[in-house]
Amino acid sequence: MSNQLELAADPTRATGSGPSGRLRREGNVPATVYGLGTDPVSVSVAWRELRRCLITEAGINAIINLDVAGTKYLSMVKEIQRHPVRRDVIHVDFLAVDPTKPVHVEIPVVVTGEAKKVANLQGMVDQQLFKVQIAALPNAIPSTVHVDISDLEIGSVITVDSIVMPAGCTAAMAGTATVVQGLATRSTIMLQAEAKAASSGAAEVKPAAKGGKGKK
């Protein structure tokens, strides 16, 4: 579950490329707070403190109590803009959220268990989705969703609909989307062909007839 983090924001920043550049050189990041029908507010935050909020287990889905000169905004980072070459953060958008209403976020998929039936046939576990979109209350956003592949077989599929979501969460994407599937490889096909040939050969072998006493 997400824990709320505290972050101070300065609402006195001037807008424009010149003032924004000076802010960044001082270790701050220009930002905007919007959402819940309020007018956007231009602020700046200390990069070191923002980074502290984003390296928790919740990652980009961290719930942040943004303190703008005494006015608190329960918020999430909606977008981070980076310099195209240096890749340093040049702007952040904060989305104000209602603690009583679900938000839509993406969370990582963690595959658990061992697909022994796939491994025994030298098949391959093919993970198609590495993140899923969910809806959850801000304070109930999980850090990951787990998918157990213990029963996966060659040719079988685990879809979004079949994932056991954490309590308080629902999928917010197509339920038929494939998360993980068991695929046959060339080795699988060879093993299956050998097994079929061995089975056919065994069926063709007839037991020898018992001999009786011959006439003299």
C-alpha cells in the first residue's frame, strides 16, 4: 500500500526559460500542480527531496502531501519531463487527487512460481505484459501485482482477467490482454515428435504367440 510522503513546494517561482534555468542550477525543479477542478499552480520543489519521494517502493505512484505555502495537496507525479540529451529532470507535473476516489495507475507485473510443465517440454515462458493498469484509491495502490505461473502449460495463456488483484484494486484495461503464455520451441516440437513415434512403435509391437505341441 502507498504511504503518504511530505514535500514542500515554493509558489513564488517566476515562469519562463530564464528563471527556470536558474532554479535548476540551484538544485530545484520547476513544477505545476493541477487537478480536482482547481487552477494550475506554478511551484518549484527541491530535486533532492523529490527524488527521495520517488525512490520508495511505490516509485512513480507515490502519494505525496505537497505543501504549497501552507496549502496541502494530496498528489501524485503525473509526468516528469527530462532534457533530451542530459536526461536531467527539467519539469514535473503534480496531479491533485481525491482520497475517496479511485485513480488509474500502472503497476509492475511480477511473475512467481515455476512453470514445470513448460520446462519439462523445453518450452518458453513468454511474458507479454510487464505493467498492468489498475484502479484503486490513492492510499491503496500496491507496488506490484503477482502472477503465479505454476500451472502454465504449453499453449495456455494467463490473461488480465485471471490475475488475482490485490485487495481494493480492479483492472482498468482489457481483460483479454495476454500477460503470460507458454510457447513451444523447436526442442518442444522434437520432443513431442519423438514421444509420438515411440508411442506408435509400441502399439505396433505384438506379443509372440505361445507355441503348442506339434504332431509327430
